[in-house]
Amino acid sequence: MPSKLSISAIFAALSVALPVWAESNVVTSQTDFVKLVSGKTLTRPLVRIEVRPDGSIAGKGAAWDVTGTWKWQGSYFCRDLYWGGDALGYNCQEVRVEPGRIRFTSDKGQGDSAAFRLN
């Protein structure tokens, strides 16, 4: 089973139905973001997360629960995330939509990023 330390990198960026474009496009409004994530599960290997319109985050990362809250500030998705009970901290992230995927880039687009499938 993967360690929490190795999986925490998956959540560094986090830390879905808009039109599908051939290249990525920045999501800049809460309205568009909510349309994107409503009723969807964000997935990547060993990770399944729901980012809910009510501001909650829930799911699993490896064998541990993922919980948290989010809000939209300016043009950024800002989240406070917990994984297996450990705080991963507050971070505001750039959101991009790609064909069938959503990408979160930490530190307002200047940090690490992680892409998730939209299921």
C-alpha cells in the first residue's frame, strides 16, 4: 500500500460539463466551475474525489478518507484539505479544463499541478 507521504503529492494541486476544447482553458468563474464538477467524480490512480457545489470535498486517496472545503476567490479554486485526518493546508489554485479532464495548479497557477479525469 502506498504511503501517505507519496500520495500527498497527488493532493498538492487539489489539493465535472463545460464545452470540451482541443486545448486547456482556464476556468475563471465559480458558476463555470460548479457546472464542471456537479455530479462528477474526479479520478486518478488510487484517488476518487467529489468536489461538491455546496463547498465540501469528499472521497478516498489510497485507503484514506479525503475531506475538506472549498470556495471560489477571484479566479481561483481555494481549498482546505484533509487526507487520512492530516491537514494538507489551504491553497488557491488555477483550474483548467481539458478534454475529459480537469487540472488544478497550486499557488494560483505557479506551483505543482495534478490532472483528474471527469467521471
